[in-house]
Amino acid sequence: MTRPMPNDQFLQGPYAPLGMECDAPDLIVQGELPDDLAGTYYRNGPDPLHAPRDGDQYHWFDGDGMIHCFNIEGGRISWRNRWVRTRKYELERVAGKKLYGVFGNPMFSDPSVINEEYNTANTNIVDHNGRLLALMEGALAVEMEHKTLATRKTVDFDGQIKGPITAHPKIDAKTGEMVFFGYSAGGPASKMLRYNVADKDGKLIRNEFFDAPYSAMVHDFFVTESHAIFPIFPLTQSIERVMTGGPMMAWEPDKGTHFGVIPRNGTAKDVRWFSTDAKFMFHMMNAWTDGSKLHADVTGSNATQFAPKTDGTMADASDGIAPTFRRWTVDLSDNTNSIKEALFDDFACEFPRTDDRLATYAYRHGYAVGSPSNRLGGFTHVVHYDTHNGNRRRTWTPGEGYLLGEAVFAPRVNSRSENDGYLIVLGFNGNTQKSELFILRADDVEAGPVATAMIPARVPMGFHGNFVAA
Ligand SMILES: [Fe+2]
């Protein structure tokens, strides 16, 4: 017998865990499934199996990772979902209850798991040249089987990587390399960063360590054709703060923003730092090299409410908390070591994506989900930005009662040009309490879906996914 889930916003409505594994071989489709779309859309998100332990408090980012996959081929679309069977999941499944404190907090963990890895594998699912990796930023990657979603093994690159790796690696579509990193690489809340590159065969070819100016949460980073850039925003981490009764994370804008820039083929001694005042982002759209300049297009803000300030108050709207489409640039020929910002739009949006065939290279078309009412976390509109046309914004919304997840680009079969394909977007329909999978033409978002697959259950709001072409 397992205990009821507690009363928490992220365990209810569109976020409520599904709590089961399903196979639906042939979903009902409204409209016409395009015959030039073939492959599988994978999406990861939290689906907690058990209620938190006594005295502990649930957090959306702590739920057990569950992969949903939608295979589109031959005029059919199927749905399958499976938990990522991490060591944590298996131990708790056997115990019939949660053994780990939220975020692995040892204060709330069962003594039996104090020396076990805490891995929820709940944030992203990425294919790197035939290896399907479930990722979270606090632990190693977990390899999954493409068709069955069976869990294979934890990936530690032949024992060469011990600590966490980002949930947002970048895959260079031309070289096939996967560029990634880990933060807190010297232990919990340390300021050490680890920079890694795996070649197209998954072999680790770079493993460099260096310190950031301070310890921060580093959710995403930038990779261009020539450089990797580590953005350090003042969302700080501190064990000392915890020991004195404060929160692990805090928003400390006075510490400013710092970008550590390393040549893709460089070493720790090549890192150069650029700075500006307080900024924040969870996600970038794309980054590229332009002569001596490195650009990163992001959904960024000037502050975050993700954690309180050190005085316990929260940043508010006047601090600029809404993420909007903007560009951050560093110039390697500029000896001021500053970061420049260009603001593109005031429409609040998140989950920025692009046509990943151009990941790490100059691009034109960007996609996101957003909301005109700035309701963070409650996105209602699919957004398309054309960066070669004054950052023209085009949007589509399914209407009242829907919430949308990340919009992922899927290239058309035999497509050779950017933006030539579809956007795949999971939507939760509050009227039916079930989810729908929208397929839109990327070059005509405003027209709405060409096909909508009706899912006979709720796919809880989740995080990130990717399309793997057939
Ligand atoms: Fe993310």
C-alpha cells in the first residue's frame, strides 16, 4: 500500500502524476498525419511514484523521470511511456515507498540510501548518434532503448566521469560531437565546473575542470562552432547558508553575471571571463560564432523567483523576472571583457528551440512557447521567431483551457533547408483532463495543427524532449 500524495500544486491538475506505464498502438488523429514526417518524439518529465517522506516537501523537479514516446510512421502514431529505471527508482519500487529525501537531501533520506546515487533522470531525453540518454543535471546520464524504452545502464564514459552532467548537452550536427558539462563538479555546491566533449562515437575526448567566480545553479550553456560558454547567473548555492538555517539556493544579484569562454578544443587554462550585471535564464535557443563575436539567443530575464534573495524576499515583476527573447554577445577582440545585450521582444516565453540541424551554427528560425499574460509555467501559445525578419513573432494557441509544453522541431523527410518541417507540441486539455499532441507546419505556425493526436490519458506537464528521425 502506498500513501496518498500530499497537497501540492505540482501534484495536481495538469501536473498530477500518471502513475502507470501504457502502450497505445494507434492513436485517433484529427486532421491528416503528414506522410513526410517519420520518426519518434521523446519527452521526459517528472512522474513521482511515491509521496515524499515524513516532514519533507515535494518539488516538481524531484519526481521520477518518465519518458513518453510518440512514434510517427506510415500514417499512424503510437504512444508508449515508461519510467526511467534508475537505481533510485528500483530501490524505492522494491521498498514500496520513497527512500530518498527530496533532491536527495540526506536529512530526510533512509539510512539505507545515504551512499547511493540520487538520480531522477527526469529532465531531458537526447539521442547522441544512436544512444538515447535520459538526463538530469545532478547525476550521470541513463541510457534507454529506443523502441521499448527499457532502461539499459548508467553512462559514465568508461568510468571517466564520476559527477553530474547537464541535462542540456549540445550536439554539433556537422561533427557529431556532444559537448556537455557538469556543475558542482567538485562536490555539492562547489564552484567547480567540468567541461566535456564526446566524439561522434560517444568516446570522451575532453575532460577539463575549472572554477567559476562563485557556486551557482547552471542549467544550460552555450556552444558555438568554435567555443563553449558557461553562463554563471547569481542564483547561488551555499552549504554554509544551509548550515545556518538558510536556503541552499538564493538570488544574489549583486554578484553579477559572468560568462566563462573556452575554445571547443581548449583546456582549463584557456578560460576567459566576461561580465555584466545580474541576468538569468533557464534556456538558450542557439549560439554561434560570428568573426570575433560569440552570440547566444536566449529566453532571458534580469532576475528570477526560483529562489529567495538572502533577506528572504522574492524578486518581483519590477526586477524583470519575465523571460523574453534576447541576444547576449561577447567579443573576443574587446578588452573590456563585457557582455552586451540586445532585447528583441517583450512577449514572455520559454523552452526556446531551433532546427537542431543548425545547433551551434548561425540560424534563422527559433521556436518557443509563451503567454501574453506572462503566466510563467502556464504557456498557452506556440511562438515562431524569424531572426532575419526583424524577429517577427508568429503565434498559435489552441484556446481556453489548454497548457502547452515545449515545441520541438521535426524535419520533413528528405528536407535540406532550415525550418522545413513540423513543430510537435504536447498540450494538456483542461476540459477533458487529457493530453493532445499537436503537429504544426513550422513555416506556418499561425495556421494551427495539420494533425492532432488524441491521447487517451493525461501526459503530465514535463520538461524537454527531442525528435529522432526514422
Ligand atoms: Fe531545461
